[in-house]
Amino acid sequence: MATKADKRSASYSQIESGTERARPILHQNAREIQPYGKIAKLPIALDEKLCAASAENLNQVLADTMTLRDLYKKHHWQVAGHTFYQLHLLFDKHHEEQDELVDMIAERIQVLGAISLAMAADIAETTIIPRPPRGREEVPVQLSRLLEAHEMILKEARTMAGRAAEAGDDGTNDLLVSNVIRSNELQVWFLAEHLVDVPVVHADSAKAAALGR
Ligand SMILES: [Fe+2]
């Protein structure tokens, strides 16, 4: 009777000798090569503890940026009203810009020798941005929700950028300042101007009269 080892060597020789070599080897499994939270140090002249601290901070910004990115797509699809077209396009533009930030942040975490968060369930557990309802919301509510999320990210990114600069992690500081903070501030401006209550066609003559003009 063929032993398990015989079976293994028989299948190996089949693979080596014929068309079996072209067959994909499916359903493979093994232990992960690096557990989450551990550093696989790269030669980037940064202390391992500093890499771990920066990566932990960046994973928080990553989770919040992924959530904001997805909030933009939700609003891109669900926006309603007379500003539908411009907001539909603006929300998608910001979504794309946030998606670029997601990649930059995740890859910085990998450069630090750490592991970036990736999957939706892990993001949902980590983000500090409140979960929106599944249903549609009015434009002012959508805009308020986005502005609040931007401000949360800006607040944490500023604190973390300061810490990275003090500790000597210039790469992380630069990413947070030049990319995360600058992009989020600009997007806040574009959104916030939609919430200024100015007349669309007629100047507000009643208000001007009350002010004695
Ligand atoms: Fe679309």
C-alpha cells in the first residue's frame, strides 16, 4: 500500500515530467510571514521603535482616510437636488484624490517595515469617523458629514506630523503635511463654500435695507 510520502513523490514526478506542470496549484495555505503589529525592519536608518510608533499612527490615518474616501463615493451615488451634477462630479474627484492618499499612506507603512490595514472589517473597527446611515441624506447633511470627517483627519494628522518631526521621521512628517494635510484642507474649502447661504439670482435687498445701505 502506498504511503503518504509515496503519493507526494508520485504527484511531484508527474508535475515534473509532463503537462501537469502547467496546472495551477490551488488551495494552498501556510502561516502568515509577518503578524500584524510586528516590524520587519528595512535599512532606512530609522530606529525600530520609531518605525512602529509612526506606523501605528499612520494606520489610524489610513483607516480614517479609507472611510472618508468611501463616504465620498456613497455621496457621489446618492446626492440629490438642483446641485446634483456639480456635486456628483466634485464628490468623485475628491474620492479619487483620497484614494491616492490611501495608497501613499499604506505604502509608507510598508516602507516602515510594518503592515498596513487593508480590509473593510478592519477599517470599520479602527476608524473614528461615525458610521453614516445606509439611506440617502440631504445635501447639507452630506456636506456637514464630510466636513466633520475632514476635520477629524486634519486634527490627528497635525498631531502625528508634529510627533514624527520631533522624533526625526521626516518621511512620515512630509507625507502627513505635504499630502494628507494639504489635500484635506483644499477639499474642505471646496465643500464649505457650498454651505454659504448667498442668493442665487436676486441680491438680498431686504437685508441691505435693514443695514441702511
Ligand atoms: Fe460614478
